Amino acid sequence: MPYSTADIRNVCLVGPSHAGKTLLTEALLHAGGKLAEKGSIEKGTTVSDYTPREKEIGHSQINSVLHLDHEGVHINLIDTPGYRDFYGRALSVMPAAETAAVVINAQTGVEMIARRMMKAAHERRMCRMIIVNQIDAEDVDLEKVFKDIQEAFGPECLPINLPSADGTGVVDCFFQPEGDATAFSSVAEAHTQIVDQVVEVDEDLMELYLEQGEELQAEQLHDPFEKALREEHLVPVCFVSAETGAGIRQLLQIFEHLMPNPTEANPPKFLSGEGADAKDAKVQPDPDLHAIAHVFMVNIDTFKGRLGVFRIHQGTIKAGNQLFVGDARKPFKATQLLKVNGDTHTKTEVGVPGDICAVPRVEDAHYDAVLHDSHDEDHFHLKPVKLPQPMFGLAIRPKNDADAQKTSDALHVAEAEDPSLHVEHNATLNEVVLRGLGELHLATVLQQIMDRHGLEIVTSLPSIAYRETITGKAEGHHRHKKQTGGAGQFGEVYLRVEPLPAGSGFEFENKVVGGAIPYQFIPAVENGVRQVMKDGAIHGYPMQDIKVTVYDGKHHSVDSKEIAFVQAGKKAFVDAVAKARPIVMEPIVHVDFTIPSDCVGGVTGDLSGMRGMISGTDALPDGRLVVSGTAPLHELQGYHSRLKSLTGGDGSFTMDFSHYAEVPASEMKQLKEAAAAE
């Protein structure tokens, strides 16, 4: 059906595993008329979980885009996986939606992933709502669940409907607030609370409501409702059961009438330019302006090729349009424009601002790419999602050496599809490392690679990504002079080094005056320094957080060449580093252990023994605890099996990069011994 930007709703369903997001999408598609009957997780017939592995295990592992048309509204849904190890995958698709709908299991309550997704949505200024699913499950205390939601996320979380007293249905508290037989609270009280909250953002409406006592209709509340969502003054809470369908039609009504369309939400933040020079770029959902779209998902099929799924933020894209990828000079022709529903693709002729579409067989399409139809926007990019840094790693090699290139290609396909993965090649150790967010994450990726490409892969623990840096200031000097009969080589460099704040990387400054080193040779000096930064000055580890200033030198009118200043720059830098109190640093990770409460002593004691520190604990509704802290990555490699032993198989952990810290003297001694042995 034809629809405009104002008719579109984009909703990202996020939350923990077992919250029922996949079955919720089935119920919504069925209620909206997209499906004749709901699919079954047990039978492997859901639209979202379409990969063979997902059907086999009954859990989502990848993001899935779906859509439906109902009551003149086009709803795009994004179903995301809920396991902690797939947190990065769920985050990566959030830029495509205006609304983050955090789904909570009524039986397990507010879990860590729900907290993290609420925080992520807040950081992206998304409108948020909470869906409490499985309200008719056994032994649920819905009043406690609601109180826990308010305690975790604030009093602005207010019910827009309430579960009925018998637990089999829901009662509307907003559109037509009638009846009072609810599991807790009252319809009148809930209605008053949500109206009071909404009118607080609109002075004129507040005057009508409070001073004149006028009864407000849902239509009058629409605009301030949107404003309250944008300003995080309101987070609606909706109770449903995807299994029985209770509250599903009302949820659909909430999406259609209360959740923002692309013109009503906080606008996405686009930037023009890179790094410190980046400036805000004006991108607006106007169908008549140049087309700008953001690729938020990439699927690569062995037979169908690469599919780039994108959200249109400005302009209109039609089948057959010429589009550019980022700053590419050569356009591609969008021969087909597709709408995606799980693994089903249907052709469409036009995509308007706010819509989600896809283009097949565009090899340059990659995650976070901007598609556009004019060179005026070739440096535009969406403010990137802050994805968790993949720290859990496995060294990868094919069982058969003849499959080395095939394995490398397969790893890079996996990396293109999953922005929370990273493939790195350590040339010094001749080691290929696949890094992800946890054991399950990498096991899933490797299983997919072996199934898809018919490969046998051998894994082992990788080397730790140690770094070198300096803790003081120093100066270095080197004269490179080589005479081999004929034209020689000459270059002399004076430079100084100083430490930068953690995470700053590398800075190079030229303060040479008077032509002591001709301008054309300064890049050669920087090249030499960068080579040492990459390979290490003392222990062979990459270097970081160092500023290098070249301030003097000498040259020869005949013998000075680039190679001479590369060598002089390298040796002068090594000389300075040796005097600047160099240290080796190791990666420290933030870790969350989810464990039974009676195992907390053993795990915290273990963490302390690993040079770790406890930062806090958080009780979960199911009686387990989340123990948070930091520890060296080296100590956590292979820790999954030990944790299972400590917790009787009921423990898990996730980790995110925190910072680099100096390696203690005792550990440094072991590193030197290991390096000498190797």
C-alpha cells in the first residue's frame, strides 16, 4: 500500500533472552493481518528465527527485520537476539528505529540486559517503552514486576494498560479507560497518572486540564505525548501475553497512535567530516531533498550475494536510482529495491524518508555506510553506535592448510555481517584471531562458518594484546649515514617524546625551523616513528599514547633521501623511548558475573586472586546475583570452564574493554621469560 513518512513507525524490540520477543513479533504480524496464523518456535516456523541453527536451538541469534501494514500505518519491526553475548548485535540496529521497546519477561523481571538496553536507548535519545510479556505465566507477581521497573528506570515508567484481575487479559488505561478489575492499582488512577505526566510538558494543555477541569481526549494528548517521549518524561509500560494474544491488539494500537513517526522523534545526529573537524550536518525527513540512507545491517548469502539493509533518513529512493556508497566516486544502480520480512524479500518501487528497505548485490555496502545520490553528502555519516569492544578471542586456523584462504574469506564475511566481531592478524606471531563478546558469541559464529562454508577449524587461546607506552619525557637523536660507493644516504633527526592521556593514541608534531630537515622529508621521519609504534620499541608490542615532536636535524644536499630519514626517525625514536621510562601495559576488562547467590564467595575470592577488583553487586529477581568488577584479560582467558566448576554449571560472564594498565613486575618477569623461550 502507498504510505508517507508520517504513516511509518520503526520499533526495535530489545531485551533479554526468554523475554519472548520472537513470539511477540509473530503475534503482532498475526494481529496486523500479515500472517494468517502465528508461527511456532518449537516447530521452527517463526518469521524471525529463519536460520537452520536458530530453528534447531529455538533462540534468536541474529537481527531480523519485519514489517506489516495495518489501519493505514506501516510498521517496521526489528527483532534482536537477547543473549548477553549478542548484545553488540542488538545495539548495532538501534539507529534504524525511533522507538526502543524493551521486552521484559514477567517471570524473571528486570534483568541486566534490559538495564543495558534502556541505557543504550537513552544515550541515543530514542523514545522508549517497556513491554511486560508472559503476564499469564504461572507464579508471576505483576505488581512487584511493575515496582521493580519503576525502581530500576524511574517513576516516569507508567502503565498504559493493566493486567486484568484474573490474569487472562488486559484493561486499557489510556484510550478508553473503563472497568476496574485489574491485578493491581486501578484504571482511574493509572489514567490520571499518565495524563498528569503528559500535560506537564504542555502549559496550555495543563491549564485546560488543571484549572478548567476539562476532560482530555487521546487526540488532544497526542502531541504532548510525543514530546514527553522525546524528553524522556514518560516511558509507557504495556502488559501483554504473546502466547495467548492478551494485549497484543492494544499494543498494535499503541504503536500506531502513540509511538513517534520519523518526523516526531528526536532527529538522528549526522556529522560531516571526520575526527575533530566533524560538524553537525542537517538531515531531515523531506522526500524532495537529496537521498541519504544509513546501512545498519548486512547479510551475505553464498548464492544471493550481499544484501545491504538501510534506513532512509532523507529524500526518496526509487528502484533504478544511481546511488553512491560514502565517498566513493563511482555510483551503483539500485536495480532492485526490497522490503524485508525475515528471509523473505519482496520488491518495492519506492522508499520514502523513515522507511527501511534493502538493496541486493552491492559489494561496497558495509555496516555504517551512508548511501546518497549527490556528492554534497559524500562525507556525511551517522554518529556511530558505541558498540562493546570485542575482547574474548580465539586463535583460528584451518584443520587443512589448503583451506587457509577460504577460511580467511569466511572470517571476513562473518565480520562484515556482525559489527561486534573483529578479525585481526598478528603478523609477528603469524596468528589470526577472531574476537567477540563471549564464548557463545564465537562458538555461534564458528559453527555458522563451518556449516556455511564446509570448513573444519581448529581454535586455541590467542596471545594477549599487550601494549608499550612511556611514563616520562625524553629526547632522542640519531644520525643515519651510509656510503656504498656512489650516492650515499644521510639523515639526522632530533626529537622528543612525551606521554599522552590514556586512549589518546599517537600524535606527531613538526617543529623544525630554518629547513634543518627539508619539508619533503618530514613524512619520512613520521613513517619511521610509526613503524616503531606498530612493532614496539623495547619488547615488540604495539605502542600507544605517545606524542612525538621533531624539532631539529640535518640533511645533505646530495645524499639525503626518504629512506635515510625513515631510518633516522626510527632510531631516534627508539633512543628517546629507552630514556622515557617505558612500560608494558595489559588490557583490563570490565566483567559482569551472573551467578547463584550461594556461589558469590567463591567467585569474588577467585576474582581477587586474579588481580581483579569488585565494583558492585546487583540482585536479580530469580535469586541470582550479578557481580561486577575489573580484571586483567590475561587472567580471564579460558575462565568459562572454571566458572562453571565454581557455580555448578549455572554461572556466566560477559566482559567489555575497560582500559590498559601497567603490567606488574612479577607478570613482567613471566612475559620476558616467555618471550625468551619463544
